[in-house]
Amino acid sequence: MDLRFETILVNLIKEAGRVTGALVKDLVKDEYYQIKAKKGVILTTGGYSANVELLKEWNPLSLKKNVYNDSPRSNGAGITSALNVGAIRDEEPAETIFDRGLVPVGKKTEDMYYQTATYDHWLWIGSYPFLKVNLLGERFANESVPYQFIVNAAAKEPGYLYAMIWDDDYAETLEKVHMPGCARYGFPGYMKDKEAFIADTEQHVKDGLVVKADSLEELAKKLNLPADKLEGAVANNNQAVIDHQELLISNK
């Protein structure tokens, strides 16, 4: 197998009605050359999340509800090359969205689309089922669902945003919560233990993207949320936990 790294697709080559190869560019040598297929061409390509112009044209809503892109090489070149040789694009866009992007308080989602390859300003505990409230201070969804469910729910809320509320002893809870995939406790290379989660969170505190407070009233003020609504959401959440624990005890 001939694998060529640091080589990007420029265009597909079409001859006599068939795709017979590709024009590529060697990024190291800064040279263009053609690759001829012996039998056929299989195109496997990323999306266009790093191409803001294509997002504006094909999926403008994504720029309103998303604030980060972690795929800097997803520039749409594979898709546009296929369209140039006669492919048909699905008009309904499909997205993979995570629930970890941090937005400064007061910032609108349509005013930011940060390109990153190193997960800058991603709160790793963002996928955990801590209390989530919309910008009205109201709980709006079940937090114990796959992250694509919660981001879909958030996309229906004011400003496409929500705030997540957790206690100072949150790290003691993380290992007890079952989380799949890259969100899980002990994920290799990222959140391998409790200390890694704490270090990640505290860095965001230093950056001003996560705020701390000694009371819910103070926290609501820092987050620009209605204090009475936030206090009510927390009280309801706490009571639900108590009711659930009592139910488990009574069923033993």
C-alpha cells in the first residue's frame, strides 16, 4: 500500500465520463502532480467545518449554534472536487456536535467561530450530566442523554446557549458516572484521572471562561441569569436527586 502524507487533493480527473485519478499537491515540496488510478477511485473525505464560506452557503445555521471547529483540515475540498465531476450533494447537512465549547459570558454564538486543532477552550466535563439551564435560568432537558441530544435541545433555546452548574466537589462524582467514548473518565491521552479533569477545569477558570461564586445569587449575577429562576432550577434538581435516592432505598 502506498500511503502519501502531507498531500492534499486539488481536483479529481475525469476522462471519457469516468474518474480516472486525482491532481494532488505535495505540501512539503510545494509541487503538484497527478495520480492515475489502475482500476478506479474511491473518495473518502471529511466535511467543510473549516470553510466558513461553504458553511454560510450550505449550512448557515451551523454558524449560529456552533462556536468551535476542531477539524482544521476539513475545508470541503473532497466534496467540491466530487461536485466538479458530477456528484450530487445532499441538501440536508449532517453535523457531529460536541457539548464542550466554552463561550465568554455575554458573547453571542453568531459572533464567534474559533478554529482549533488542540481543543482550546473545551471544557471536558461539559458532557457530564450536571445541571444545565438556558439563558432564562431554566432547566430545559434531561442531562443524562447522549451529547447529541443535549446540543439539539440547546439549539432550540435562546441564543443557542446554556450554562452548566456544578458543585466544588464535582471531581468526586466523575468516576461514578457512566460516560461512553471520549467523554469517559480515564480516556487515554486526555482525562486519564481526577487530577486531569481538575487541571482542565481550573485552566478555564484562569481564562475567565468558567466562573466561581460563593452563592447562587452571586453566580447568577456573574452569568447574567435571573437569580430567582436559577435558584428554583437548582432547588428542583436537588429535590429530584433526594426523591430518587429515597425511591431506591424503598425498593431495596
